[in-house]
Amino acid sequence: MGKEEEIKSRLFQSIIHYVRMNHAKDIDKAYEYFWEEQQPDEIMSGTALELGFHNFEDWLLFDYKANEEKESFIDIYMKDNRELKAEERAVLEKIKDALLSLYEVMSVSKDKRVLIKDLLIGGEFSLRDRNLTRGLKKGDIFATRLLTLDGNTVMSGCVYPYSADRKKSVLNNIDKQFKRYVRNVNPEGAMKDYLRDYGDIFNLIWLHFILDAAQEQA
């Protein structure tokens, strides 16, 4: 792990602690919104449940609009914490506007380097972190937030996995919601604007797939 990644990991935990100590009511509101008032421990378990909580914390810090100015908790933390070192502030400035998006695995090399393609915004990226990319294979699709740290493209730690056969369904769902966003919220909005405002769409899709699977097994 490079220096910037270490700083990011340390700050992430610091911001989570800050939010818990100073914005507990906001966490409750965000939690209900993110999970559509579902109780995640009642519909998933094990790795999926752990992943769900990681995803919530990531979304809470990056995407949740914490006040009328639509600031994120990263923004608020940076304003309130005047003791941040220059290198810490630089890392937060670098990552705070990173968006969630949908990716498809294009190839996996022998050294486990994974080439992925952004299906919504465009662009291809190479991932080298074996801990985060272990098990990925060509054709897999998932949502995540990519960061550029230490000169490398890395995942923020969140991931919303979808089976390859769900690709068309996921894309159709996002396209439908994006068109509704342009029609009702932001007529001049681009996909980046939509993802900045409604990054939780990936959790909603993931959650509905889990609920559908549970109903089929019932």
C-alpha cells in the first residue's frame, strides 16, 4: 500500500468517527434512505452483509448530502478539522469528488492485473490490487468508486457485484432513472451529474436483486 492509500485509509476511519460523534441523527436518516427502510441483516448475511455495511459507509462519506448546501461529510470534515496536515488535505481534495459507476471486466492477465471498462461514463482502467480484484473474471460487472492514489487506479473499498447475465437489466434500470432525472430534476444534466446526485442507485439495484432471489427461494 502506497503512502496516499495509507493516508486515505486512516482518514476514512477518522471521518467515520467524526460523523458518529457529531451527526448521529444524519446517519439514521441516511441509513433508512440507503436501505429503503429495509433491515439488511434480515435479508442478507455473511460476506454480503459485511459488504453492504462497507458500501453504506463509503456512500455516506462521499455521496450523502449532509446539509442544505449539499456538502458531503468529507467536505464538512475538511472545514471543521483545521489540524489536517497538508498531505492529508491534498489526498481528500484528490478523492472527494470521485463517483460511483458501473464497470465490466474486459480482461484478466496472468499477473492478475484486471482491465475494466466504465459502462456509463467511458474509459478503461487497470487495477493491480490483488486483494480487491481476486476472483474477478472477464465479463463480470460491478459498481465501485475508482480513486487515483500513488499514481495507480484503486477501488475505494466499496463494490456492488452483479452477475454477468444482469448487465442489460442494470443498464436499462440506470438509463430509465437517468432519463427521469433529466426530465424532472436537471434538464441539462449529464450522466456524471446523475451519478453525483444519485449514486445510491447501485445499492437499490443490488438490494432488489437480493430481495427477488429471496422471494424465489421462499
